[in-house]
Amino acid sequence: MAYKKFNKSKLASSLSLILGASMVTPALAAESESTENVEVIEVRGIRSSLVKAMDIKRSSKGVVEAINAEDIGKFPDSNLAESLQRISGVAIDRDNGEGSRVSVRGFGPDRNLVLLNGRQMPTSTGDRSFDFANIASEMISGVEVYKTSDATIATGGIGATINVQTLRPLNNPGRTATISGKLLDDTSAEDGDITPELSGMYSETFADDTFGISIAGSYSERESGNQRAEVGTGWRTFPARINQAFPDPNAAWGGVPYENQINRPDPNSNDVYSVPQTTIYRFEEQQRERINGQLVLQYAPTDNFTATLDVTHMSNEIDVQFNDISAWYTFAPSENVWTDGPAAAPLFYSEDYEANGIGNQDLSMAVSNSGTKAESTSIGLNFKWQVNENLTLELDHHSSDAEETPNSPYGSSNSLSTAGFVRRAAATDFTGDLPILAVRGSRGVTKADMLVTGSFFRNEDNRAEIDQTQLKGTYELDEYGSIDFGVSLIKAEKHNRAVQVQRNDWGGVGAAGDLTNIAGDITGVQDKFDDVSGGNFEDHPDGPDGFEIVDSIINWDFEALRAFAATNYTPAELSGIIGDCGNLFCASTDYSADTDRFVEEEIVSYYVQWSYENEIGDMPYDLHIGLRYEETEIDSTSVVPDYTGAIARWEGDTEIVFEDQGVRSAFSKSGKYDHLLPNINFNLEITDDIKVRAAYSETIGRAGYEDLQGGTTVGTQFNRGGASGNSGNPDLEPLESTNYDLSFEWYYSESSYAAIGWFKKDVTNWIDKTSIRQELFSIRNPVNGPKYNAALAAVGGDAGQQRQWIFDNFGDRPEVFMEDGKIIIEGVAEDNLLEFLVTIPDNSDIENKFDGFEFALQHVFGDSGFGFFANYTLVDAGDDFNNQVIAATEVYDNEAIIGDTNDDVQTGISDTANFVLFYENHGISARLAYNWRDDYLEKVGDDTGANPTFVEAYDQLDFNISYDTPWVEGLSIFFEGINITDEYRRKHGRNSHQVLNVTQQGARYSLGVRYNF
């Protein structure tokens, strides 16, 4: 059969005409001179955007989704991530109520590659995930999400490759300009002001459209906040079973005996139970200032050559303040009411210190004031040359950098704590979504009760650079199709530095009454959570059993408290890392005194892809067979603290600390890997309206930079549960995925279609967190030796009684003494070496199989102006997390679960759905959008028992409406609302009552005007 050139269907031709209608060129105008009575209909707005996106989807080589600007400079949502969540299979992570990062088909942000104009961009964080909150949507003309692989597209995304496209003047000949302004009211802020957002874009072509320039810029301020309830460092999990290796659960710090409990899991069962570390209420305010700018110059002296120079700059300044109030549990004898197993949680957890002869514990209140600034600049140069009828070449180079630096003299993060030692007992009610904390002894707590306790002031300096050069080409083989080929060189550098000034005076310094005159108002606690329901504590002043619901907090003035503490509580002799202000109450910029890590990554890629079009019978098809080869080299160097010779000091009931000795050690390590990655995409047009796609590919997903950084870092403060640390692994292999896709698409009218797709991914080389116990630095542990064991046998598991017993019986020894009214017990040679539980990333040999279905429907109701699009993605990731499995089975020897693991359970996988209803007619454009994401496992490995974090199902309702005014051409007024039903986010552990975090984030509204001219 003779080769027949593929011809577009009538529908495809109509779509292309509509797509180009809004960008009418002088060339089209010239053509019209020879054609009489030709009427060009310009389609704009929501429907135009949907048609453009549908045309991209239909004409693509594989499974591709797209979002386009409704008009130039007008993207559908105020945030790119919030637009992307409308695409089937795409879910977003939110930071302070705003979309920041995206997951695709269940694969988290680090498993998706984000490109800007086809270029890999640096990030200011430790991972590879681009934060969409840094870029204004007004800068964007479109976004394409490639769900299947194409050899011409950079690899690195297993879920998808996302290409963000910015404006190009020669794509829109003539003059286009738009300015807009809006006022934003974020209801999540406690006392926030209405803030402005301004943006503008100017684009024009000259000299018969051979030269073009576009300038775009935006400025926005946002004042926001959130109200959070948390369970500190999580929950500690233990087996209910009592056996020979673990005869007394209370012997482990946090364990609860079977006696004096209500419904505590039977010690003869295979159940597990968990106890909370703390209950914290945190109230945060945040101010953000974002500035974006872009300049694009294009020159096309001939029809065959185009040169493009673009410069993009993004900056995002964030200042954060918070006040919190917390009660930390010491795991003294407790009386609790438990849920049923198999993973039991306390509905009501209580510790009575007074009844057990234990001294008062602290009610802590901390304050913070910090700031960061993220900046990114990209300079790109592109030359596209059609050499002849058959050969097209493209050379692209960009140099881009990103950095996140401290933007406050007090550091990029900090916390200054105070405490009143007034708690005679504490309890938390976990029966509601919001945990309710109550104590005995806090009634009427004043500033006079409070002492300054511990603090930290941390600076982090994160920088990244990428230089990338790409040479691409296409050669037409006439009746034999075409060949795409290319080579790419990437050099990426990641530099992370950190220094922390820390004080460990958790027992308090100074005297009661010192803080009486420090500025700070006292406000309520429970009334701030007006969207979340709490537990069942009786609503009267004394509460059950004399407990008083914690309902007041001192909102310290950070600067006043810090200055007073620096003046009055700075020791005469300072050791360790000192702040730039000369004491321990500010941040340091001496990064050489702490941690310095550097990773360099070089990637060389080659690709070739053959594309061919023909027919099977009367059915046109196109076939794309590609092969991509990538070689990657990694060099990692690090300088980290060496604590050899440090002395561990048991300074409080739950605090053991050791100080930095000022010694640093350097490490270096390299890694290398290469991959040959094939892909096949086959598309068959069964009828003019129905298209079938099938695809096979192999892709990789590279490890995050944080995992590649070498050197072991440890925390200098720990509790009786043990010390911990982290180490990177530059020799990590990337994830490898074999992908299968099959989809059916029915384009049944000009602007409507339905689609169903099936996908399957077999993924190996998962990067797991392996924990190993190591005796580092030869530090002796004061809670693991003869004195501690004797105290445990004499008075039981309560830390306060143990410390007092050791002081009473060993007070004549130099390692046991009083300091500032506190008992200090230092580790000595007779004690055992301190073991660190060091977490190291490593490749797993487990293969995981993912499969799922995607459903999408877009429908426009004729000329009524009404329409909708909806999608649903169903993902199956295999086994669910087994809540009865405790990772540390070698410690607990729980015979019911020994040998079982959760190693093959993957995180971030969830079903998603979206529904958007729109209307566009008579100058009115309106959209109501509903987004839903099912619950999912976010991470594992928290605290004792490698506990999971589950994110509960979340839905959100947004809207926007605009009106094109008849009295001024080009002027429109718009009104937007985000999260208009005030939904909150909640995370829990093995049981829904094991709350980890509840964040109330509020709604935000904006009113604005937009003018096109």
C-alpha cells in the first residue's frame, strides 16, 4: 500500500482554526486579500482555553494534559498549583492554605519533573520539587503535563513531566497589553490587613513582525495565618503482648502497664497501642511579598530563523511569627481510656504528677519571629533554524540559580521558650477532631509564673545553580516519517549550609517574677478554633476531676523578651556556637561553625526518536519509537560537626543534651549510573471523533539532593528514648519505572470530549529510610548505666523520681551535682556508650506495581454559555500500611508481628477528583471548582515504632466571576474566593484518634480589575 500523508479530520481542522483565531497574523490578513467574505471569529475566555487544551491533548504524541491562559496574561487561577489540580490525576500539597507542589498519579512532588520552557530549573529547597507558590500565574501562557514518556523530553519524572510555558511575543503578533490589580482579604490572618496584588504585561512586534519584545511583572502581598493543634514529635507505639523479652511494657520509656487502665489492649493479644508525646496549640501569622519579572526579546530576520533571549526573575519573602502553648508528657504513671484494637489509641490520656509524688511539670509558651527570602533568576538563549525543507535545528542554553537565605537578624527559624512549672496533672481528650488539653494548676497563670527556658536560633543558606545546553534536531524522511535527535548537557550544583545557636536551659533560668513587665497580651485558645470541633471535656470552669481546659496564652513580644533574656541570662562564659550579637539569643552567620554540604551532579543525555504516520484501512495512525541514553555523575562533599569528647548531661526529666566541641570533619563520596530508556507511543484515529492511544516506556526518578548529601548529623538534645541522626548517601541509584498506558478519547463535539485511561507502573530501586544503631563520638549515656539501672529498680520508670534518687544516693560523685537549682547527671566511663539511631537512605530491592484508571469528561452546552469538566483518578498501589507492624521487632520481640514489615508500602498514593462548572456569556465569566483528594499515607518512620502519618481526605470549593464592562472596552471586574467553606486539614497516626496535626487555614477572597488595551 502506498504511503498516504496523514490528514486532519474536519474536527481537528476546526480546532486548529479556533486555536489560531485569537492570534491572527498579518500573514493571515494577506491571505484574506485573495479570499472574499471571510469572517474571522475570535474565541476568548474559558471556552477558548478549554479548546486550546483539548487540541493539545488530541494532537499530542502520548497522553498529555494541558491548561492554557483564557486570554493573554490571564491564567485560570491565582496560583499555578491550584490550576494544575484540575487535571485528572494531579493533586497538590498546600503550604499555609496555598498550593505549592504537585503529585501526579499518586507520585509525590519529588517524583515529578518540572520544566520552565523545556528547561530543568534549580530549587532553593533540598529536594528537586519546584514550588509553584514562587511564580505568579500572570507570567504563564500555558502548562503541559506529559503523563507518558517521549524521548525528546527530559527524564526524571515518574509520575509526569510538567512543562511551564511563559509568553513569547512572536507567537502573538501585534500589540497586546494588560494591567490588573486586586485586593486580597485572607480570613486566616488574626488581624490581617487587605493586601494588594498588581500585575502587568506588554507585548509588541515590530519590523513586519520580525522583532518582538514582551515585558511582564507582578507584585503581590499576602497576610495569612493558621491555627494548629499538634502532638509534638508524634506517638510512641508498643506491643500489647507481654512476653519473656518484654515482660513489662512500662520498662520502655512511654510504655503503659495493663493495670489501672480502661479498655487497655489485652496483654495476650496481638494488638499495639500508642501514647502521645505532647499537646501543642500554635498560632501563626505570615507575611509574604512576591515579585516576578520577565523580559523576552525575539528576532526572526527570516522565516527560517528565530532567536529568543529571555530573563526571568522570581523572589518570595516570607516573615513568620508564632506563639504556642504546650504540655509535654513525661510518661509518669498514667490512667487512660482506650479505643479497641488492633491499633489502640487513648480517647483520654492523663498523667497525675501530684498523686504520684512527682514535682510540678511545666506549661510551656514559646514565641518566634523569623524570615526567609527565596530568589531565582534564569537567563536563557534559544536559536531555532530551519536549515532546509528536511532539517530543523534548535540550540538552547540557560544559566539559572536559586537561593533561599535568612531574611531576619533572628534567623530563618527560631523559638524562644518560657515555662511556668505549675502543672500538677495533665490530660488530653482525643475524642474529637481537635485534641483538648487540660491541666491542674494553670488557673490564673500570669507572666510572674513564667521563666525563660530553652531556645534555638537557626540560619539556613540553600543555593543551587544549573547550566544546561541542549541541541535538538528534526529531520524529515518524507514518506518514511521523521527523526528527532538531540543531546543535552546539565551541570547542577546544590549547596546547603546551616548553623544553629542553641540553649538547653529547659529547667528555666532566672526567678519567678522576672518576666512580669515584659510586653505581651493574654488571649484565649479554644475560641481560635472556630472551624474544628473538639473533645468531650465538660464545659465548666473546673472540668472533670478538677482539670482546667487550657484556654489562655501569653503572646509574648518576641523582641522585648529576647532583649531582656539576652541582657539578664547570658552566662559569663560562653561555649559552643555563639550568635552574631555576641550571645546565645540571636542567629549566627558563621556557617563554618556548623554544617556545610555540597553536591555536584552532571548529566549527559542523548536521544533519537522516529515518528511515522500512515493508515490502517481508513484509520490514520502515528507511531513514535524513541531511545534516550543518560549518564549521571555525582560528587558530594560535606563538613559536619564532630562531637568526639562531648559529655552528655541529663538536665531535665526528658532532656539529655551534649554541647558542640567546635570540631569539624570533612567527608567526600561519589556516585555514577547510566540508563538506556526506550519509549513507544502509538495513536490510532478509529473515526474522526475517536482516538486510541497505547504507550510503553522506561523512566527514572532521581534521588532528592538531601538524600545525596554525605556526612552524618545528629541532634544534640534527646530523651530517654534515645538519640538520633541522619546521613546522606551519594551512591543512591535512581528509581526505575516500566510504564504502560492505554487510553480512549472521544471528541464528540467542537468543545467537548470524554476520555478513559488505564496506566500501570512497575517501580524498582525505591529509596527507603534505613535506620541503624551506631555508637558515634564515644559519648557516654547517663541514662544507660549502673546508676540509672539502680534508680529504675528502686523507684520505677518516673524520670523525676529517678533523678532525685540518683542525687540522693550518688550526690558525692563529681558527675552528679546541682546547677542553677537543677539536678545534673553527666555520663561517665562506667556508663554505656550512647547509641544513635541513624537514618540513612538506601535503595530497596522490592518492586512495587501501581495501576489505575483516569476518567475525564468535558462538555459545553451548545451556545448557552454553560459547561463543565470533571475527572476522577483511581490508583491502586498494592498493600495498605499494616498498623500492627512495629518496625523495631528486634527490640520488642513481638511474636505476632516478627518478620512482618511495611517496606513495600508506598506513600503519597490517593484517589483524586475534580468538578468545575462554568458559565460564559454576555460579558459574564464564572467558574465554580470543587477539588477532592482521598486520604493517603504521607510518610513512615516517626518515633518509636516507625509510626505512620496519614493525611485525611480533603475537599475544597473555589470560585471566580468576572464581568466585562460595557462602558469601557477591555475593562473587566472580577471577584475570587478560595476555600470558601473554611475546610481544615488533619493528619493522624495508626488510629484516627491519634491526631498529629490539625491546621485551620480559612478562606481568602479577592476583588480586582483588569484592563486590556
